[in-house]
Amino acid sequence: MCTGIYHCNKQNALSIILLYNWYKWHSLPAKEVIQNGKRYQGRGWSGIGYHYVILNGWIASNLYHSDFNGHIETGRPLDDDPVVSGKEIGAHVKGFNYHSIGICLIGKSDRFTHEQLNASLRLVHRLEQQYGEIEIFQHGDLDKKKPFCARVNMDLWRRNYQMFCHSFNWLRMPISN
């Protein structure tokens, strides 16, 4: 069984430039470096720690675009086999990165859009087709230092996921004449 872990990012907006810098921040060395006269300190990881980032439509602090609300960006890439291993292993919850998939929702905890939550249902359904059953947790469930991350109503999410799976399977049923 694989584990899916929801995270939040307090940024209300995530521009393409910021997303690039976010990837860069994760992969820069953990010690401070100077590039082009500017000081940077990264995390020292091999790339972004999350496997997926679900946007909320705010592509800049004053610019909203509905096409990006619920849009799923790929972070750390996963291959098409049913195992999270090697370079695929994320960096999103200390002690739980092996065999887990990190999904980050952009925005403040407990303030995610319906489009983001619906995108998370579709994403988990697609991932279960590859990895089998996925048990979903929130960052705060596994790291007591982050009790408010991501604060999704998981009972409601699970009920919606069951309905989504049922309707998805119903839509795929053959039509008899």
C-alpha cells in the first residue's frame, strides 16, 4: 500500500516565476551560496520535495486566472511502475517519505477551493490505478510540529472520494441495448 500525504503552502498565489524559484530553492545546496551577487540558501535536496502541486488560480498576488484553479503541476517525477523508489522518493514529511506521495495544495490551511479538492480526488483516483490502494493523510497527522497542515476535512473528502469512484465506475459501465 502506498500513502498519499496532503500538504499546504501558505502562499496564496503561485506565479510561474515563483514556482520555478520554489523548485530551485529545494535543490540549491543547504549551505548559503552566492549566485549573481545574490545570497541563496536551499534545502540541499535533489529537487522539489512534493510530487504534485495543486494550484488555486492565483498566479500572482493581484492576478487570478480560473484556468489555474485546480491545475495540477508535477513536482518530483514518478515513473510508471507501481513503486515509489530511488530518485522518486519525496522530501515532504520526515520519516514518511518512503513509499509515499506528497501532494501540496497552494493556499492557507482549511481554505482550499472546490476546484483544488476536486482535482485532488481525480489525482488520487489516477494514482490508485497505478499504485493500488492509497491511504491518505495530512501532514499534520504525521508531524505533530505541523498540526495545521493541511486541515482538509478528511471525513468529507473520503465520502466525496467514494462518490467520485462510484460515479467514475458508473460512467465507464458498458451501455446495453
